[in-house]
Amino acid sequence: MNNIKKISAVIPTIGDRSREIERVIASLISQTLPPMEIIIVDQNEKDIISPIVQKFGSNILINHIRTEKSLGASWARNIGWKKAKGDIIIFPDDDCWYPDNYFLDSMNTMIEKKVDFVTGRSAEEITLKSINASYQKKSEYINRFNAWFTSIEWTIFLKKDILIKLDGFDETLGVGAPTRWGAAEGQDLVIRSIDSGYKGYFNYNIYGHHHIVTLNPKDKKNV
């Protein structure tokens, strides 16, 4: 445990996610290995985050960064990690949350497996079944092929050195990006990390939770 380094959590947000952000911050504060700081990259025109910072600011350092424009989640994450003081970075979605041992288990896995990044899975809170049925069903080292079944942005626990080397997320990918490629930025980061010589491990026993959006195909507003 002497190898444990400081952790920064970078949360990109847009829209009125006040309740969800409070939930994820509470889950970060309750970690057995809590982050040293939370960085919220706020892309909203109106300031709806400051009251949340005031509510939790006595429990943890929160750096609230407001942007004058919105160019997507990957863009916001890159703003955040470049301000981070930690050696390890994780990128919670504003509508996810983590069990208390998520960070400790990830750090222990990183040390035990001698890797540069660790991923977990997205699981239902009650049954703990993987939300995505295509998720890998066993723990294993990550390669550029199984990266598609072992990675999602908010579960990636990685050394900041990787982000510096790769210049972070590809801003042409992900939600809100100025292209049609609105996903897979996490898998892209993982594959580029592997191609650059970094090692990763998927631990099936590490999981977090995420709000599930159910779309009605008959509702044109959701299509």
C-alpha cells in the first residue's frame, strides 16, 4: 500500500443534473480511499453547480470550472485532467455512482497486476448484473480486441502519465462532440494506451452504477 498515489476525480456535466451530481459526489466522499479532489467541468450557461460545491466543500476539495462554451464530454474531460493534481485520474459521469471500495479495489488491482490502468464494469445496483450484456465475464489483461468489452469512460482508473503522453481523450469522439461519432471515446483511449505500451487490467469484481435511460421507440422525442 506504500505505492498508493493521490487520486483526482474529473466530472464533466451539462444540463440540470443537480441531484445526480450530489449522488456521485457523496459516493466519492464515502470511498475508503477517497480522491484528494473533485474537478467539475461545468458546461452550463447558468450556474447551478455552486450550491452543490458549497454543500460538499467542507468535506472535500472541489474545483468548479465553468466554461464559456460546450464542445462535448471528451473536451470537458481534457480541461479537467489538465488541472488535476493527482497522479491517478478517474472520470465519473455526472449520473453514475460508486460503491465504497471502488477506488481502493482499483488501486490494489493496479499494484497487484503491475498495470497502468484498471477498468471495471457497469452493474445494476441490486442484482449486480452487468448493464451491458456484452461485457467480458471474467477478469483479464486488456488488449486492443477485448477493450470493446472491458471499458467504459467512467470506470477507467488510470495514471495521469497516460493522459499526458496521449494528450487525453480524442475530442472528435463522445457525447456532444462536433462530429457524428457520439461514443467509444473510452475504448479509443484504452486502445491508444495499449498501442503506446501501457498495460491495463479489467477486474470483473470491480463495478459501479449508472443511471439507465429507457427509450420508447414510439416516442419521437427520445429517438
